Amino acid sequence: MKQRLPLFIVIACILIVTIGLAYYLKGNHSTQHKEQAKPSYWIDPMEPEVHYPGPGKSHMGMDLVPVYPKADNPKTIHISSAVVQNLGIQTALVVKGPLSKRINTVGYIQSNEDNISHIHTYADGWLRKLAVKAVGESVHTGQLLFQLYSPTLVNAQSDYLLTLNSGNTGLINAAHKQLLALQISEQQIQQLTQTHQVSQLVDIYAPQNGVVIALNVREGMRVTPEMDIMSLSDLANVWMMAEVDEAQATWVKVGEPVEARFTAFPGKIWQGRVAYVYPTINATTRTLPVRIQFDNPNLELKPNMYADVDILVASSNPVVNMPLAALIQNSQNNHVILYLGEGRFQVQPVTVGMESGDRVEILSGLAVGDKVVTSGQFLLDSEANLSAGLQRLQTPTNTMQMGAEKNK
């Protein structure tokens, strides 16, 4: 009869074999992993720009962590999760959708040149009475501007009276037209017809509402037809001149809506339209002048007022786009840092299209669903820091090697 081993001895043997096998497999797997993926160098997460040749502690006393390269792509680096966390790296998805074009710029108010009248006399003479005496005065249509004494106008009135006495309709009409051509008003002609009295002074009236923006005469001065006596500007409708960046020049079209905000009117948004897009770029500022038109019925907007301007451009068709913060630009190309997962990052060249706010169109180099790095401890502070930080992670410098020697 066979003698059976006690049950507890059998169980103990099974546990010993299982534990031994587990340790063996773990050690074998670790050895294979180390043979398959050897770290390129070690870094201190607090000082990732310094590369160390082996494990240990940094000269700052921190534990070193390995950085693994990806052998199939020299532009891909593999850093541990501890480094990713310490660098504060964040990512965003590449998406496809319409980009809302909104051009932010500045502008200033000026008179609508279509509503400016220049006042001249149509005959030599002298100003006897100047009713408007200062720039900035408001006038209305039909208001007296000044009175003029002119021998030419006196003789024209006398000729008209002679034709009236003749009774010749043709001569009367011709003389009447001559008075109108010399800027004598219809009201004065009717008075002359009724009274048969020649007026020594001819009244000159405002042809429109507006503000006096130029006044070049004083009472008693001799004036001639070529003199610009005064200028009137109707401010019920004004222009705004704005400058659009050259990169956005093709976006702007006549008729597009505009919003303007003035410091004089906090919280108020003024609505206008693009009235004209100039055909040439300013060679000095590299901007495109745009003229915008605003209604100003209460005359609140004054010439030379400064404003923040938003030109609202129609949305584009859906395009592949990403956050503008992810784009790295230099003299050679545009590129991004593409996140591949599991601590792997790759430098990816891209071709960009239009920019809209905080997003940029991607013409090539990325696909929808890709993840790009948008911020980090120092890599994404600025384009220069990002480029320099990536170069330091990829290529040790003499300073880094000196740090490694010091650690030894």
C-alpha cells in the first residue's frame, strides 16, 4: 500500500514551483525588454535639457529617468510618463470644420468725401457780410453763409430787368438762366421780378446740411471764382479707414458687415458695411486699406475718432484645422509636435492655409484625429523655446556632456 504525502506538503510544492516560474518569466521578459529597447540617455525631469549617459542621480540629486528612441523613425522620441507630466505637456485633436473668419483691426473716422461741398463764387467780388465765422459751426440747407458785392452780378440783374421790360419770352428765359448760372438764388430772382429793384448784395446759401470743415476768408476780402471760400461736410454718414493684414487681404469683400467699438461709447457696438476695398497694398505697413461706412444720424461719431474693428467674413467650407498654438514656424518650414501615444512624440512638417482667430487650416501633413502638442512647461512657451527644447532633447551639447561627467 502506497503512502500518500500530506496535503500541506503538496500545496507548498505547488506554490514554490509557481513563484519560481513567475520570477523566471519576469526576469526573462525584463532582459528581453532591455535588449529590445535600450535608453538613448537619461535625464533629470527637472532639467530635461541635460543628457546623462547612464542611470543614477543628477547633479541636483534627482533620480534619472530613461529616454527611449524609436528606431524606425529618427524624428520620433520616447520619453517616460514622468517627464511628460513634469513638462506639463498638453495635446489637442486635429478636426475638420468651418473656420469662422473674423478680421480684427483698428480704424479711424473721417468725413464722407461724397458729402463734402466746396463753396465758391461764380463772379469776382467782395465779402460784405460773413454769417459763418468759425470752423466747426453747424449749418443747414438754405442757411445764409455770406453776402457778396459783385459788379458782374449787379449788371446781370440789370440785364434781366431790361428783358422783362421788352416782353420777349426768349430773352427773359435766357437772362433768367444767366442769373441762376451766376449762383443767384431762385428766391432772389423772384424778388427782383416783383420789385424791379437791383440788389447790390447777393445772398449765398448753404447747399446742404453739415459742419464747416474749412474757412478761408474773412469779411471785406476780395474773392474770385477759383478761391475755395469754405467747405461743408455732412456727418450724418461717415467713413472709417481700416487696415487689413496682407495675409487676410483676399478675405475682404464689399458689403461685408463690420462691428466697431469706440472708447467714447463703452459697451456700444456700431454696425457698418465695407464700402470699398482699395486695389493696392501699403508698401510701408504691408496692409490693405479698407473703407467702411457708418450711419451717424445723431452726429455722435466725430472725425479722427479711433475704434477697434471686427470685419465679419462669411464662414468657409469645412477644412482640416488645429489650434494655432500648436504651430511651430521658422525660416525653413512649418511643423508641429505630433503625439503618437505611450510617451512618443514626432516632429511633423505641415503645410498651413488661412488663420482664423486661434485656429489654423492644415493643407497637408496631418489628418483628422491626430493629436498635436499645444502647451508644455517650456517647449510650448514660444516657437523659439519649443524648437530649442526639441533640439536639446534630440542632440546632447557639450554643456550636457559636462554635466554627465560631473555626475560621474
